[in-house]
Amino acid sequence: MMTFRMPLRRSLLSLTTGMSLILTGTSVAVPKTGHAASAEKHRHIRATEKPRSQAAVTHPSHPHRTSVQAAEGENIVVNTQIHHTPSGITGRDVGGGLMKKQTATVAISTVTRDFIAAQSPASSSYELLRMVPGTNVAMSDPYNMQSGNFIVRGLNGDEIGFLMEGAPLNNVGTYVTIPSQYPDGDNVDSESLQPTTVDLTAPMIGAAGGLTRMTLRNPADKFGGQVNATFGSYDTYRQSVRIDSGLLGNSGVKFYVGYSHLLGKNWRGPASPYRRDHIDFKLQKDWEEVGTTKLVVAYTDYRLDMLTTPTMSQYRSYGNNYNYSNQFTGTNPTYYKLHGEDAGTLIVSAPTDLSFLDNTLKINLTPYLYHSWGGFAYGATLPNSGAAFYGNTPVTLDMSGLPSHGASTIVNVPTTFDIEHPGINAVASWKHGINTVKAGYWFDYTRQTYETTYGGVSASGSPLSLLGSDSTNAHLKDGTEYKSTNWLTETYTHGLYLGDEINAFNDKLLAEAGVKFVWIHRPGYNYIPGPQSNVDQNAFQVTPQVGFRYQFTPEHQIFLSGNTAFRMPTANSMFNSYNGATGNLLIAGNNQQKNEFSISEEIGYRYTGKQIMATASFFNYNFTNRQISTAAIINGGSVNTFINAGGETGRGVDVEIGTRPWHHFRPYVSGEYLHVTTDNNLRFGNDYLPTAGKIAVRAPKWSASMGLNYDDGSLFGNVNMKYIDSQYSTFMDDESLPAHTNVDLAIGYRFHSGLHFKQPELRLNIQNLAGSTYLSGSNSVTGAAHATRGIHGTMIAGSAPTYYLGAGRAFIGTFSVGF
């Protein structure tokens, strides 16, 4: 059952045979089908002027064959093999849906329904982009429920901006993204990535690594839908349904609603269950020539037990067997039930696009809301005496409500959060001659709270309340609930942007320039005793950008761009963090940290031929006050924090090549060469680690993807391989995770439609085909893994990085049918 815990087509007619259009006098040509049709790839046009009134249309008797009769002397032949399945696959997209024609001034990679719909139904937005150049996706379970990472050109996932139909998805306080909370792949029409650049009018800051856009499929014009049932390894079951309303009379309104329910067990360690319930909704209202309004809603509710992130030593000793304990002894806080997560998310976007004055004036308004709530927990111990620290103040706790199972008391330590993030983005553009002027305003408000409490554990080891409750939590002697974290921040963001775009020489030339002005005010309130209570962060930044693209011929174009970006330090960096047992300062709050700033440049070439499409882009970027995301252990739990790594310089080249169908095959290849260095020594206490000139963390020198897709309308399949070179996990380059290669496979068959059912389909996805045991990425990075002498002579202690274990092999079978 789905539990709501909020505070509070007919599908397109399947075309699976070849289609020929022949307009020639009064004759009707018989269309070619099958392999003969697919071999006819080119369009031939021979025309002489005749009165248009002579044209007539002959309707085909076979639903998959089309013949058109036209005026004498006019001869048009179009031969192709296109089919539209209920899931949106056409069988025609370049590279099996891994490439799309681009005309922008920046590099963009887009994956379409042809690729998305062939993946595992539980694929996340991270995983859908794993094949495009420059991406390094670290996943830790086959069904994408657990945490992972998404790295682009050596820049961490918190540096990548994510948009869903115009709504920003990044946590404004920490910039992190949680892909398990985003729309189902069933309903995603396309997802694009533009690395190390962000559009001028995008409602986003802190996205120096690039911008990702998710666009959901539009509602169908006719009533219909699709049903899916998935069964997979590790006792996993997933069911989903989507229902399209079709056009509602003459109102111009249509919508769909999709629901999915996922149940399974962790692939390693104790077979603890997880659950995810999700709803996608999209409504579209067409205002005829004026424009369109959409309402998009995505709701997620999930519950899971977390997986371990081992050090290199633990991985070498135990491999996939380093896990949380499956037995509770009364004294072990590593019991798996004490490491749970329970959360929900609501995302709403309502973009409106309007055109006036013969399309010379265009207005876009996008109000949005991102709301996330819930928490995660871990196990810890408290002395039976109740001696502890409240911030930096020694206290004695009232332990009477906490069951004791030995010399110390095992407690459940949940950190709960509530993030409310509404905003609005308004853009107006006016076209006059070859110029299009753009201007806009963006307002964003974020309110977020974080609390960490200490709750009781039953004799069986289960938390009395996973996310804590006043009746089961530890208290101070005066009855105050004991908390080691308790803060609130509010972030007010105002953005103004102004830009100009020039289209000249019959649109061969595109030149654009713009500037964004951003003001941010962030008051913070810390309710834990210590030297900090009310603190503020403030920032003002100007971020200009330019771009150029020239189309020499229909096949050849070049592009270049220059971009800037910045971001404030994270919200939690304003407050001190203390050890609850000793009162020692773990992380010193600092609201005077410098903002990160970056400059990036790119030049590239695109080829768009009749059969082959290719792109090559050369890039360079430079950071000052580079903020590196890592994980810190605070009172036994892992929390996100950041290291100021000073300057960083990166450069490299991205390449991707794909083809249109050739005998139903569509290959795709991409790759990247990357060289990123740390430009400064890294400060530790009163000394510095000699890190200047070292290769940066999470920056593999080489990466490559190869994909091969086959689809003849009935039988289909694809194989996708991704290689990631070794990459450092410490700034001193004294520890790295090894290179790894992962291969995924899919094969399936579509049956003919019958009765009211459209193209029933069986599909088998195999994740990690070889069943390899490998590390997929670094969870935390450190200055040095081993003790290192600083430049001033201090011996600086080493600290072990932690890693994500790559997901194990999984067989995932899916049956789907349209109606």
C-alpha cells in the first residue's frame, strides 16, 4: 500500500512496418516494407508547379502502410521504417537514442525515449546519462534506491544543476541531488546534459559542472495508457500504470497520471526490504496560437536501510561482504536496522509559454515548488550515566525512557530535515530583425531545518521510532529534548538577467551574450549552545557568458562559448559541530568563507550527415575557492560537508559518434580525455599539505562508452559498455580506486496488437553482466590517506577515504502493454 505522508495515449498508433509516400499523377505505389523499406533511406523530390487544388489523398487500407496521391508532375518518395510503441520508442533516433541533433553554442548531449524506454524501469536520472561523454556515474545498487554520485568532467554531482520542466531540484543548502526522488523513467521523454555551462535564464546557482534538464512526455491526444510489471533479482517487484485522459472536448486540456510501486531487498548484506511509491502527473492546456500552460507534479515516498561505504582496506579484506550486522547483540550500533532512511518529496512546476505580436514577443513564466521531508538514522552509544555534551556544554541526560542492554545504551540517532523551496522564474524575449533581446527575473526562497536526536532501541534492535519522537528520545534533566544538531536557515535569492541573441545569414550565424546578477541573503539560526546563534551569509555576483555558432553547410558547424559561475558555501558550514560524548569541536562554523567562482571555455565541431552524427568539443575551466564535497563522520553518522581546495584547473576533449539505423543496427561511441590539477596547497590546521600540481580527486584521465542497439520493430536489444579509468580519492594522490568496466544488456520482443491491447512487450535487462565486484566511486575524499609532513614541518595525520561498491549483477524482467 502507498502511504501518503505529506505535511501535506490511447497511446500513439503503433507503426512497426516501413512507410512509403508516393505522390505521382493518379497512380498509387505499393510501399516497401521490412528490410527492403529500411534499405531505402533517402528522400527523393522531383516537382513541377501545379494547382494545389488538384491534390487528393488516398487513405491506405493497411494501418501500417500509407500511400498519397497528388497532382500530375509532382513526385515525392519518402521511404523509412518508423514505429511508435506505447512506451514511445521510434526505432529511428541516432545511436539508439543516445544522440540528437544540436544547434546550440555549447556542447549538449541528449538521451531520448529510444534509449530511456529500453533501460531498467528503475533507472535513475543519473543512470540515464551514464553513456554520454564526460559522465562518471557511481551507482551502488541495481535499482537506484541507494546513494550514488554523478560526476561530469571531473566535477562532483553537487556542481551539476538539475531541472525538471523548469523547476530546480538541487538542495539550495548543500547543492546535493537525490535521483531516487525524481520522475520515473516511464514518463521521461528526454534528458539532456550541457557540461560546464548553464543557460543564462536557468533558475540555478552553483552549477559550474553543468546543467541537466528532464522533460516529461506530453499527454496523448487520445485516451489510453500503459501497464508495466517488473520482477527482478533480490526479490524485487515493480508495478506501474499510466493513464492518458486524451483531449477533453474542445477545451484544449489533456493530462496523464502515472503511478509506480517498487518493493525489494538490498542486494548485499542483510536482505532488508526497501519500498518506493511514486506519482507523476502532467496537465497541458493549449491556448491555440497564444501558447501553452503545463502543470507537472512528481511525488515520491520511500523507505530503505542504507548500505555501507567501505574504506579501501575494508574493501580489499571483505569485498562485497563488508556490511552492517544482521544480528543485534545489545552492544553493536552497526546493526542494520539502526541505519534506516525514510523520506518524501513533492516537486511542482507550472511553466507557461506565451507568444504575441506575430511571435516577436515571447513570455515564459515558471512558478515551482520543491518540498522534501524525512530523515536518516544511524546507531550510536551513550553511557548509562547519561554524561554527554549539549553543544559545548556538559550535561547529564535523563535516560529513563531509553532501554539499556548492557554497560552502555545503544541509541538510534536520526537526523530529520524539512526543506521548503518555492520560487518563480520569468523571462521575456523580443525579436526585431536579426536581434532577440532577453530579460528576466528569478526569485527563490528556501527554508530548511535539520535536527539530530537520540532515541531508544528495543530488545530486538529495532528503533522505537526510526525518525524519533519526543516520547522515545533522550532528554535533559529539565525535560528539554536532547539534540546534537538543531538549526534553521532561510535563503533568499534574487536574479536578474539580460542578454542579446543575433541570428544572421539565414540562421547560419548564432551569436549570443548575456549577464546575470545574483543577490543572496541567508540568515541562520543555531539552537545548540555555543558561541554561535544567529549568523548570516550574504553574496552578490555578476556572471557573464558569451556563445557563438556557425553553420557552414547543413552538415558542418562549429561552436564556442565562455561561461562563468559561482556558489556560496553550504548552509551547514555556518555552524559549529561538536562531539556529543566529549564536547570537542568537529567542524568549525564559518560564515565568512569565500564564494567559489569558475570560468570555463569551450570550442567544438558538429557533423550531421545522412547516416552519421558526430561531435567533438575541447574545454578548459578554472576555479578559485573550489568547494569539494565529501562526507564527514559527526557523532557516528555520515553527513555532507565541503573542503575548500583553493584553485583547480581542468581541460580535455569530449567526443561522441552515433549512426541512424543500418539494417536495424544503431551503434554509438563516446569518450573523454581529462586532465585536472589542484593549483594550491591544501590547508590543514596551521600547516598545508603539498597538494599544488597534484591530479585532482574524482578526475579519471580516460573514460569511454560503447553502445549497440538493434530494433526491427519486433525483436530489439542493446548492449552498453562504460569504462572509467582509475581516479584519485585523496588530494595527495596517495590512494585511488582502480579502473573498472561495466556492461549492461537488454533484449526483448514486441508482439502484435490485438483486441484493445497495443504491442505487448517482454524485456530482460541485465545489470552488471559480468557480475564484477568493483568500486564505482568515492563517497568521501580526504587530504591524504597516510601521514604526510606539511610544508611547515607538521606531521599531518592521514584519513581513509570511503567508497561506493558497484551494484551487483541483477536480472530484471518486464512485461508491458499499451491500451
